[in-house]
Amino acid sequence: MNKSGFSRIKHLASAGVMGISAVGGLGLLVGDVADAGTIGLGFTVTAGGAEWTDIDNSTVSDSSSITSAFGIDDATLIGSFPTTAGSDTLSDAFDGAVGLNVNGTDYNNPDGDVDITGTATGRVVTTDVDVISGLNVHIQYHFFRNRPLVRALFIFENPTAAPINLTAMTGGDLGSDSNTDPQATSNGDTIIDDADLWYITSDRPTGTELPRSDPILTFVRYGIGASVVPTNIQIPGTANDGEYYSYEYSTVVPANSTVRIMAFVDLNTNVTTASSKALDFEDNTSLNAAFLLTGISQTEADEIVNYTALAPLEPPPVIIPTVKAWGLGLLTLLLGLVGIRKRKQLQ
């Protein structure tokens, strides 16, 4: 990028535009117009009122067999709300999360860069391919611009002429540590089990809202009617001081085919709001209504196994600027001048 391009980006970043930055480096633009490029590992994404920090290899510290996977080191909510310290942030969401293990092997980005794409709806991070168990594996994170939410697509491509068994585990280490407690589940209770589409945790005892210092976390595992349903491996608030979470999906990737698994992590300031927003994730209709499938093609949607058929995909609404009265007057005048010119040409 030329110097003037960097100056423009720096100006927009200082104005609070959603973006990404290398650790200690210059923020990069995420605006309404798509842009693309690469960035070195260890970067931070700012989107939707949250900072997703130090996205890198070996950020997931421990979650059953996930010990050194690519992932998101931490996340912070930025805003004005009650906290333990009375500050304007809720931080330390993770000590490494949203990692991936494939058939017993942690996924790692094979080189020092990942691809970055900015869109009107958020920031998309796409890793490079790591070959595990004969599968071409990569991850795509979508950080939404209008809410503190990350959508993870775990992608498994089978280039061979024979099916390959897949056990994909995702998980991480929670910043709430030994204070981790479940707050709500899709079943309507506070007991996390395999039947839960999603569950919510916080750093306060179950049923207690304040005070807190960490964000409320919603983990979305699958949708109603899915053909592939995950099994909990580490349940937050139970073993190992309660700070770890993980669940695994078992399926088969057919010959010369691709399988995708979609998971979400949502950050909130209170359990009531988190529970209400969690309804957005329960099925394909709800996902579409909340525009949470943006950026996924129909072909890609058909490859997602932990949700039912995701068709038709609806794009986000197009916002048409309002034309004020003076604008209508100017438009009328211009059309009139064009009409006069045409009449003169015909004479």
C-alpha cells in the first residue's frame, strides 16, 4: 500500500472505525467497502464493540487434547456498564479459545500470515490449509460489525477418492477461571449437557448478575434438526477448576467432498440479554433473520453438517439514503434541463 493509503487508514482508525491491527502496530480499515490483504499472526480485530486479541497459533492453553491450537487468545467488551472495578470494560473473556483439534492433532496455521477481508458486515479472517489425516483443514472467523460475535467455520476438504473419518474438537480456556459457572442453556436450565444447542457462562455464581469483571459468554454448538450433534468433552463449571470448555463432532467426509462445521461465541454484558440473543442461533430461519449467515455461499451452506439445510440465504437489507426535499427539487430541476436540451436538439 502507498503512503497516502496508510495515511487514510490511520485517519479512519483514529476515528474509531472497526478494524484490525498487528500487536503494537497500525490499525487497518474495515469499512463499508470490502478490502483484502494478509496480516501476520498475533493480530487483534476490533469489531462490534469488542476487541478479539492475539489471534495466533498456540493460543489455546488447555482443553482436553486441545493444547496448542490456532485460536483467539482473549476478548474484551468496550462500553459503559457496571463491572467489578467500576471501569468501562469487561475483559479476560478467554485464556485461549475457539481452537480446533482434528483426529487428535491440533490445527496450526502453517505459515506466519492469514488472509483478511473487510465487508459491510464485518471482518473475515481465513487461515491457510493444514493437512491433517489426509484432509485439507482451515478456519474462517467472521467478526460481526454490529454485535460482539465471532462465527467460526471449520472447513474439512477431502481431496481423495475414499471417505475419511473426522473427529473435530473445538474448545478453549476461559478467563473466568475457577469462578466459571453456567448461567443458562437452550433447555431452560443451568445444567450443560449434550442436548443443549447453546449454553451461557459467566464469572459469577449461577443466578448472580453483578458484580463481574469478565464478559458473559454464549457458546453455540449446533442447530435444531442437525445431522451431526457434538458431544461435550469439557463442561464449564465442573472439572479442572471449571475453566475449560470443549465439544467434538464426529462425522465422515465423503470422497472428493467438503464438510463444514459452524460455531459461534457471543459476548454480552448480562445474562438476560445473552439468553434473548441466543435464540438467534437455534435454527436456519433464526440465523437468516439475524443475518448471521452473511458471506456464506449456498454451496458452502449445504456443506454445514451441524445445522439443517440453510436455504435460501438472505442478504442483509440494503439501506437507501433518504432524499431530502432540497434534493428532490434539485433532481426535478436537472430532469427539466435535460428535457429542454432534448427538445432543442429535435427542433
